[in-house]
Amino acid sequence: LFQFCVESLQLTEHQAYQYITVSRKCTEIPELMVALEDRRITVSKVRKMSSVISAENQSEWLALAERSSQKDLERAVRAKDPLPPVRDHFQITSADEVKLQACLKHEVSEKLQKVIGLLVEKRGGKVSVNEALDEACELYLEKFDPIKKAERAVVKMRQKCSHKLGENRVRHADKECPRSSKNHGRGGCENVPTSGVDNNAQGSRGSERDSTSQSNKRGTKMRPARSPLSAKTKHQVWLRDQGRCRYHRQGLRCDRTRFLHIHHRKPRALGGSDRLENLVLLCGEHHRAVHEGADRR
Ligand SMILES: [Zn+2]
Ligand SMILES: [Zn+2]
């Protein structure tokens, strides 16, 4: 029958499977055929409820199918007969595409549909799930990506500094802001190293000077052992290490970008400082390895 549907009736395999399922159900429950002929229900609705409808409960399901949308009917069917859960899975399908398999909660699915709807209105054309996810992720990362946060913080500090520098120039026309003068045109007081530079985690002179002056102001050499790192220092570490684990093995750098910790190369307990050159981003696994002494970065 399947072969006949595909070859002689030129149905797709999916259509053939759908029609065969429906015709078998109609033979089992003749009332379905009557409802189809009266156009009270559609073939696709019969297929949807084929796994749950029986001679005993037919009137109940038929009534539900007549008054429900496809989506509501499907939901009612899956409440009775859930499909096996799907594990989140990313599979590379081509040079530039990945197939994502995931189970979404209904609320999440509705949110995604809403994003698609808004994008359709904004762009006035068809919008794919890929485009909707791209927009949503971009917005989230813009706000919460530690590297972007660090970049924003640096820009803010530079603006603050150039503002102060401007005031300074007005007051002392012959003097330059001493904090900016050594930054060789980088335009600010924060000399934050950029992408993938210092594999040896050398801190910038700017920040060394900065944390030293911080310590001097407090009149102590070190922070108390438990005091947290400042947001500024964290931003600098994230930016220098570009949000990626700094662990190296055989010349290859670990590529993990999630669950990263800031590690003190020389522990604070042994006098290690919070200066940039003593800090490094490590993923959880390599952080543990380093502390267990099994490996060195
Ligand atoms: Zn550590
Ligand atoms: Zn790692």
C-alpha cells in the first residue's frame, strides 16, 4: 500500500504514511469516516489523534477534534501520549550550519513565536527560527556577555578620564593628565590589553600602576584574603583573556568559554596579588587541575 501511494499516487513518504494511518483508523472506527465526509474534521486531525482514539473513547475525541484548533488537539493528544523526551543536541550539518534538537516548554515556544511575530512585523517578510534566535541571543549578549560588559566599562572609564583631562587642561593649560600621558595615544587611563595578546599573562603597566596606587591608598600591601576582586579587575581579566580559558597544552589553548573562573597564579594566601599579571581565566576543569597540582598552565 505504501509503495502504491508513493509510486502511483505520487504522494510524499510523509503523506503516504499519514493517509495509511488515517485509512486504518477509519476502518477501525467508522464514525471517523462519517465525520471526515461531513467535513467536521480534517485528515490531519484524524492522524494527530490516531494514537489515542479508540472505539471506547471515540465520541469524546471526536467532539474535542471538532471544537479545537490543530494545536490544542495536538496538545491534548500529547498530554495523554507524550513522545519520548529529546536531549539537547547540536549537530554540524554543513560548513556553515548546525542542526539544533531541543525540547522547549510551551511557554518558551510561545515566547519564540512572539519574537518571530515581532520580527515579521519589523522586517515585513518571512522570519526563520534561526533569525529569531540570532536576534534574541544578540540582545542577551549585548547586556550580559562579560567581554562586552568589560568593553563598555573601559569605554566609560576612558570617557571619564578624557573628561577629567579636559578639565585639567582648562585649569593648567601647560600640564597633561599624568595618567593618560604614558598610554601612547590609546586615549585613556586604562591600558587594557586587547585580544589574545599576552599568553604569559603579563599585566599592563597601566593596571599595575593602578592596583599599586590602590593598595598604597589603603596603606596595606595586599587586600584581605577574602575581599572580592573589583569589577574593574574582573573586566580587565575577561577582556585580556577574551572570555576563554587560558590553559595551554602542547601549544593548544583550551577552547572553553563557559563556567570560567578567575584564578590567582600565586595564591593570595602566599602573598599573591590581585594584579592583572597574577590573574588568569580558567575553565572549571582546568582550574581544579591547576589547584590539584596535576598540571601547569
Ligand atoms: Zn584558583
Ligand atoms: Zn580549560
